Amino acid sequence: MEIAINAILTVVGLVMLCFGGNWLVSGGVAIAKKFRISNLVIGMTIVAYGTSTPELAASVAAAGEHSALILGNIVGSNIANVGMVIGISAILVPLAVRKSVLRKEIPIMLAVSFLLVLVSVDGEISQYDGVLLLVGLGLFGYYTFKDALRQRAENKETVGPVTGNVYVKSVGLIGIGVVLLYVGAILTVDNAVVLAQEFGLSEKIIGLTVIAIGTSLPELITSIIAIRKGHSDIGIGNIIGSNVYNILMIMGVGAALGGVMVGSDVYVDYAIMITFSLSLLLALKTKIIGRLMGTCLTIGYVVYLAITFFK
């Protein structure tokens, strides 16, 4: 009976994720139009922050005694975001990628990934390293803010005034969406972990797979909804922003609270995370992540899960 309840609560959490993702995208698009900001920037900021709340909640909860779970969650989520989210999204609809994304945003995501490796070389992501990552978060925030101002200045066409009702409605949709994503992810993750433990999975595997997939579900649902509505820039921006925030914000907060120990075996997962991110640069020539590449990413992620489960 208890297992059945956990399964039902997991489904309830998934339903909340669907509704939350839909409202977050709707509110984000409305804000973008009213303030003449691109969907990509909205995806990298408001939407990415919103879909990263489950990872942040899980990491804060794990800080201290279960700090190793933070690293597994972040690395696993970043792998899932590219392999599962972009992979499945591209299978459904080929994703058009802007040249600026391939030349600026994806390299930033890669640089942040290498920074995580760099602060791990001494076997610990210390509290000082956590502060360094949070400084990086501030710099990334400044970059996206300046980019938004530049786009607003370049976009001179007349748009309707931002009325109070429209603004309140858009912010309200975003707020409700974030809350539903947060609660839905917690319900999904907590009950999925119980189910995984019933099947005898270790904490490390749970962190790299069950929790990582669970906390990436908001990105998956939100990206699919955005793409179905014709806003693929939000889907791509969401993943790039989420992966950057996972390292700079979530690892930064988790490490600053008490440090995170780094085992030697995590470097294999680091390499896989960076390899998945590098694969996106294959779209540099065509500027499209097509169904073939999406299929390869998805299969690669499934193989990664299988190896993780059985190693």
C-alpha cells in the first residue's frame, strides 16, 4: 500500500510539473514581448531560474551530511539536460539554434563546466570555492542583463504599453508556475527515491539518476511546451541557463554552506557532462539540432544510465 501511495504521489508531482511548465512559459513569453527582450534571454534567466529551483532545494537539503549528493545531482542534471531534454525535444521538433548561442552561450556553459573541474582538483569544493562560483554567478547575471539592455535598445519597433493588468498577470503566471514546478519536483523526487530504495539502488546511483532525472523534469516539460508553442529559443536558453545556474548558483550555495567532497570516480561523469555539451557545437554549420542528433543524444544518455546502474 505504501509503495502504491508513493507511485500515486509521483504521478501527482508529474502533473504539477506539466501545469507549472506551461504557465512559466506563458508568463515568460508575455514578459519578453512587453519589454522587447528575446525569448532566448528570458529562457536563460526567468525560465532557467524557475526550472532550477528543484535542484536548489535538493542541494540545500543535502548540504552538510549528504553533501556528496549535491555533486551527483548537479552533474547528473547537466547530463540529463543535454542528453534527455535537448535529445527528446529535437526528436519531436528539429531545433533552430542562433549563431550567437553557438559562439557565445554554449562556450560560456562549457567554460563554467571546466571551472567546476578546476575547483575539484584538490578533492574538495571548499567554502571558498563556493564563494568563487557565486561571484561567477554575479558576472553571468551582469552579462545577461547587459545583453537584455542591448536587445531592448536595438528593438525599436512600437509595442503596446506594459499595463498593470498585463504585468501582474504575467508575473502571476511565472510565480504560480515556479511554485508548481518546485512542489511537483519535490513530490516526484521524494517519492521516486523511496521507490528506488525499495528496489535496492544505492544513494550514489539515486543521486546521479533518479534525483538528477527528477530535478530535470521541469526543464524537460518546460522545453517541450515552449517548443510546441513555437518558442524554441526558450527551450535552448532554458537548458543553457539551467546548466550554468546548476554549477554557479546551486553548487556555489551548497559548497558555501559547508563544502563538498569530490571522489576520484566523479571525473568520469565530468568528462561525460563536458562531452555532451561539446556535442552541441556540431550544429555550428547547420545551426539546427536535428532529429538524428536528438536521437544520438537520447541513446547516449540511455547508455550512460545503463552503465551507471550496472558499474
